[in-house]
Amino acid sequence: MDYSIRDIKLAENGERRVEWAIEHMQVLKLLRTLYKSNKAFRGIKIGCCLHITTETANLIINLKEAGADVFLCASNPLSTQDDVAAYLVKYKKVPVFGRHGDDKKAYYQNIKNVMSIKPHLVVDDGCDLISSLHKNSHFTENLIGATEETTTGVIRLRSLAKKGMLKFPVIAVNDADTKHLFDNRYGTGQSTVDGILRATNILLSGKVAVVCGYGWCGKGIAKRLSGMGARVIITEVDPVKALEAVMDGYYVLPIAEASKVGDIFITSTGDTQVIGIAHIKKMKDGVILANAGHFNVEIDIASLEKSAKKRKIRECLDEYTLPTGKKVYLLGEGRLVNLTCAEGHPSCVMDMSFANQFLSLEYLKNHPRLKPDVYNVPSDIDTKVAKMKLKTMGISIDKLTHQQKQYLTSWETGT
């Protein structure tokens, strides 16, 4: 999309917001300084399908200043921040495909526009770009490899790899400790609550909040809701995670039971039909539904649309009136509530996620003959990101002495 014709004030606003974000992304800022001179990505075309936010903009700027030709499309039409896109186009000369609110046809055309550059490297959020490349293999002739940001995307990739259908190597950035332990847990937890409050302005204290899924995202959401006074119920299909939720002090119920008592429902599983129309019909009048998974499939919106009369109440808040007169409220059209109703994860936590992306892309560039598979982020990159983050926070830690190292690697014990 041509953002260059937009009002210059839009781009200027984006510039200010991007600059504010980088001040809270000190690892990325440090990498920008280190790589600007050596141009590690010179001659490399990188196609990115990411949420177009201030944090993403700073990753894009890092890659461009390290010599790459970068092309960006949106991974979610409702998360696109148009002022950020305008800034990247006008001031950083980065082609950006995607506007806030694009329909499905435009969304996939934008992905095709990025594929058409025949990238050497790909950065994805949710696997839509990687999936599209598998369906259009004539765009992959230059492709060295890709990185994936999300749990949902990694699940899709591992399925492709298991079936022997994966056509190029992909690094699962989501699985890095310095990504999912912080981004998924603290970032999703805070930004999900932020999105719910911006969309509704309700008081969470005293509410019964049902969190569907107790992975890292679910853990973060539950903790933040609990901290604001909500009474939290967890629904799970994994017995280990369910047991963990119980030990963490939460009630655990099947969704069929939880649907009768909840005031707020947040899905965070990456799966489909987590909350079905049968569950919705059991819910109390006035319940709020939100999705913090990846795609808008976790809540059965199609059946809700057929079963109820829809009315827009305020930005990102739709009211559905069932034939019984009961009202149900859906946030952000069932898309990611933290990005559709708020601004996504705080810059500080995205700092580590995008540092992993940057360094993983460099690793792929330096290892162009990896076999098609899903790879973990190399442990030295994970450790490097943690060390850099601590350094930028002004925090020092201890080091093992030679004696301690010897003791930990010996089979013998002694005094």
C-alpha cells in the first residue's frame, strides 16, 4: 500500500512513537549500533509478516541499517498502526503492505506482494507467510530460511515438518527461553488486561475471569487478572498444566462448567472452537468474550453471528443479543485482544523477542545449507540476549569459579 501519499503528520506521529519505543528496547538499540557498520545483511532481501507496531518498526530499522532490503506486510489487519506504517514508508523507505482494517482479500494480496520479492530470509508471525510460500514455491528460489515468532506458528510448522512437507529451515524463535518466558508470559499477560480495560473500562476486581489454556500466555493472563482482584478459573485439556494451575492456586473446571459462572472469558490456546455456541448459550447475561490466542477461531463467532443480533457499542466492543434476550459482548471481533484493543506487548519485553529474531536471521544467513526442519534458537544466542538484557538494565550476576565448574562436571562428590 502506498503510505507515501498520506498526510505527513501521520508519519511524524509514527516517528515519535517509534523513537519512544526504542528507548525501551535497549538490546535492539545496542545491536543496531554494533551491526550498522558491518552491514551483515548487505544484499539480503528479507520478507516480514508481522504486526505493524512501533516495536516491529524498530526490528525493521535494525535490519535495514544492517544492510538488508526489507519488505513488510501485516500479520493481523486490526493490529496495524497506520502512523507507524506511514513513517516506515516515508522516512525509512521500507515498502509496507497493509492498512488497518484490511479485508481478507487485501490481507492475502499483501502477503503475495511480499512473496513476490523472492526473499532470501523470512520473518513470520503465525505462519501465514511461510504457509503461503509453501503453496507458491516459485517464490522460494532464493530462500535460505525463516523465523517464526508465535506458538501457533510453531505448531503449524512442526506439523509440516512431521509430514515431511517443510521446504526450508525455520528457527522457532517463540521457543527461545528469552522469548516465551517473558514475551508470552509478562507481555501477553499485561497487554491482554490492557486491551480488555481499554475496550470496556470495567472493574476487574471481584469478577470471575475464565482463562482457557494454561500455557505461558495463559499463565501470564491469569496472574495479571488475579493481581487486579479477579477470581480466576482455568480450563485445560493437558493434565500436567491443569495440575500446575491448581498448585498455583486457581480453580480448574471444564469449559462446560466454567461457562455457567464466568463474567469474563479469555481464550489463549491457539486452537479452534474453544468456546462454542453451546457454551455461550449457558453463559450469564452480559458476559465478555476475548481472544488472546492467535487467530479469530478460538471463539465460535460464525455461530454467534447466526444466532444473535449484533450491535456495535463502542470501539472494539460488539453486543450480541440472543433470542432469549441475553446479551454477550465480544472484544476486537474475536481477534487478538491485546493488539486490536490495545498496543500489544510493551516494548521492553519485545526487545528480547526481536533481538532473538535479528540474531537468528544472521545465523540462518551464515548457515545457508541447513536441511528443511524446525530448529531451536541456538543456545548461545539465547544466552547472549539474556546477558545483553541484564547489561542494559544495569544488573550484574555471579560467575562460577573454576572449582565450582569442576565440581559440577565431576561424577565424584566430596568435601
